[in-house]
Amino acid sequence: MKVRLLITGGTIDKFYNQSNGELEFDKTHFPEMIKRARIEVDLIQEELLLIDSLDMVDIDRQLILDRCENSAEELILITHGTDTMCDTAKLLGEREINKTIVLFGSMVPYAVNNSDALFNFGCALGSLQLLEPGVYVAMNGRVLPWSDVEKNRDLGVFQPSSH
């Protein structure tokens, strides 16, 4: 079993720049995360983008869609910023790609203490192997279908939109 991991950026891959106090991108943390989590699944990492999801435009989403449609793997994980994760999930879900696709990210960067990054990664990878084909969002210990998920900005969590 092979899993395609599409890396697009988002908070999960940011680091804290001490010189200016900003969260920024340098390089993906996923090689380190995979080693630290002792993952034994055959993960094929593909870095597409390293951007904040608020900076993501239609051409970026089209790139993600194209990679999902043209990937030989039936199981796909996508790292994504939380602000527009549901938009990308909707785009992919409406295409009805016959693959299992799980988007995930984190509210706190992997490189910062008390991050939810490893937990969300593990939840996404584990659920990916058990789910029926479709598009899902894995955040906060929940795995929700693209058609019933929203980010509650007040609480900083993902929840069913039908709540």
C-alpha cells in the first residue's frame, strides 16, 4: 500500500522566526515528522507549495486537483492551511474522484511547543486507510466528509456544518 502525501504548506509547516517574531516558511517539516512518528506506511512525499492557505488562489487549488486526479496512488493525504481547507476539500469532493483523500493541518505549527500537528497527521493517516473513497477533513480528532465540515473560527476547531 502506497500513500501519496501532497504538501501545500499552512500553519503545520511554519516556524517561528525569532528575529522578526513572525511565523514563516523555510522547508517542510514532514521528513522529520515521519521519522519522529515512526511511520511504517510507504509514503511518497510531494511538495507542491509552501504557502499560507489565505494566499492560495485558484491555480494553486487546480494544481492540487490535478495531482489528485493524476496520482497513481488511491490513498492521498494533503497538508493544508486551516483557513481555506474546507474550500479545497469542496473543490476535490465535487469532482467525485474515485480515491480516498484526507486533508489535514494544524492550528499550531509543528515546530512550536504544544502543537497539534503530529496528532492530526496520525489521525489523518490512520483514518485514510479505513475510509471509503471520498474527500475528508481530519482535524481535532474528528474525520468529517467534505460536504459536512466547517472551521469554527471562534472556537478554533473543525466541526460538522450540520451541527
